[in-house]
Amino acid sequence: MLIDLHGKIAVVTGAGRGIGRVIARTLAGEGVTVLTNDIDEANLADQAREFAERGWQGKTYLCDVREAAQVQDVVSRIAEEYGRIDILVNNAGVAVGGKVEALSEAAWDLNFDTNLKGVFLMCKEVVPLMKKQRCGRILNAASFGAIVPIVGSAAYSASKAGVILFTRALAGELGPWNVTANCYSPGMVPTQMNHFAELPPERQNRLLDTLTLRHWGEATDVAQLICFLASDLAGYITGAMIDISGGKLATQIPQLAYEAARAEGLTLSD
């Protein structure tokens, strides 16, 4: 059984770096024409060079997903040039933290405008095209923080929790048109936004101790999930939230299993 995405048209937001960049790269490697947007022109130019060097099909668009006019312009240009959008990956996001008593209104708005409003604006423009096609895949980035928040993440976690319920409501609206909408919640994947892999060893170990699979996730883990959810193999999955966190919710104290494994003679690298 093979995932076949060849010839599909995908839009990936926030694809200039990090997980979004890897999602775009992975889809392109599967034969997808990948149309990316980002607010960083330099990152988009670098991505365009990479696609050209590898012979991948795609195009970049400078776009701030918080701005309705910019989103409308980009989607209309894509619709005019390509005629369809088969896959929409709403990856663009920010994580501006702070405890509630010290959190600025600007920080709150930045989280919600990017993480939730941006998803809404992209879906609002793409949905009519997918309904006309009578098919499509919408994939929205939530977060493990939307399931269990951490101290200082009120704005971020609340915005990502909104993504989950928005996705479920959208899935209900789009069922008659054979369009699915799902979201995914990555756990500890080191990126330029969270700097997990750059933390002091003792802080890294403290975080890793919360995982059933006690190692950092990789952006490719998320990208491979996207490929599956975007494929025909996932045609009966909609309104779902896929937890891709290395098992943070599997057990209460996952490090107990590692202690027991060492006691049984298993050699572990950590």
C-alpha cells in the first residue's frame, strides 16, 4: 500500500522555515506541486532556490496570514493559475508566552491573530474552491499545548485549542462536499521557535522524562503524518485531532518504564 500524492496541488502556510519548510519539502518529494507562503522574503527565496535545484514543482508567495486582503490575493492568484487546491496545510504560527498577569494585549493578539485567525482566513478563501471540486484536505496545526498547557502559555494554548474546535466545526460543514478537515498536535519537536535542543542538559532531560518515546520528535515525523492525512488512504478521517507527541499522554510517569528497563539490563543512551 503506497501513499500516492503525485499531481496534487498543496498550499502550505508559514513554510519558510521549521516544520513548515519540512512539510513543503516532503510533499514536493512525493510529486506534489507545493505553493508556499511566509512573511519572511529571504526564507521564501531560499526555499525557491532549493525547489529549483531539486526539480520540484512549486511557487512561493509573500503573505501575512493575519491580513485578509493578502490572503484573498494569494488564494485568488493560485486559483487563477492552477485552477484547484487539493491540500491546505495551515502551519503558520507563533508562540509568544508569558504569565497572564504580565501578558500584554499585543502578545495575546499576536497568538490569536496568527494561530487561529490565520487558519480561519485561509480556510475561508480555500473552502469555496474545494467545495466546487467536491474534494479536498484541510490540515490545521494545533499543538500539544492545546491538550495540556504549560505555565506561561495561556495565549498560545488557548489559540491552539481554538484551532481544534474550529477544525471540528469546519469538518461538519464540509462533509457533504467530500472535503475533510483535521488537525494535528506536535509535541516536542525542536525548532527555531522553541529552541528545545538548545536548552541546558538538565532542562532537556526534565522535558524528555515526560515522553513515552524518550527522544525529541523530528519535523519529518509531522510531515509524514501530513502526507498520510492528505492522501486517499485517510478519506474516512475528518474532524480528528491527531496527537503526535511521543506519547506524552500515554501514562502518568513514563520515566518509570525507563527505570524498570535499566533494572532489567537494557542499555539506554540517555
